[in-house]
Amino acid sequence: MHDKYMTLTELNEQLHFCWVDAEKLASMGFLPVVLSKTERDALDEATHRKWRNAKLYPISKLQDIRSTIGASMRDACCEMRLLGRELANAETELPSGRSIVLEVAPGQTTVSLDDG
């Protein structure tokens, strides 16, 4: 059974370069597995305790998850490069004494003007 599934924590350890939560995985189409009664009954006591409340994902999906996250990161990088070009162009058109303020938070980027 250990060679078939991994917990969300183990999945994040395997990813190395980023961290995802169950909600992010679900938004990418990767839902946790629900063990069948037969599978649950076959677990030893230690594994049962470890997996009791854990979200489990098939180990066979690890490469697909990595690929999907990589594509998402590339898209985000492209968007940031385009935003950078737009900001550089906009800055040259600003009146003297004004500046562009860029606030980046997970899932949200805010652009505003500062009157200095």
C-alpha cells in the first residue's frame, strides 16, 4: 500500500521546489484518493494511524502533478514579464513626482500610483 499512495506532506517533500495544499491540487484536477474498505482493512496499525486523517494521492500521479505545477509557474512568470514591460512603459509617461507601487501577494498583484 505504501508504494501506491502518499500523504500530502510526503507529496510536498517530493516536489522539493514548492509547496501545494489540497485546495491547489484540487484546482489543478488532482483530488485525494478515498481508500476502499478492503484497502483500509489491509492497513497495519501504524499506517492506519498515519493515514487516518491524511489526504492521500497516488504516487503514480507525482510526475503529472510536477508537470502541471511547472506549466502554471511558467505561465505566471510570463505574466510577470509582460507586467514588467507594461510598468516600464507606463513609468516613462508618469508626471514628475509620481511613481508606480506594485504589491505582490499570493494570488493577487496590485498596481497603484503614489503621489510621493
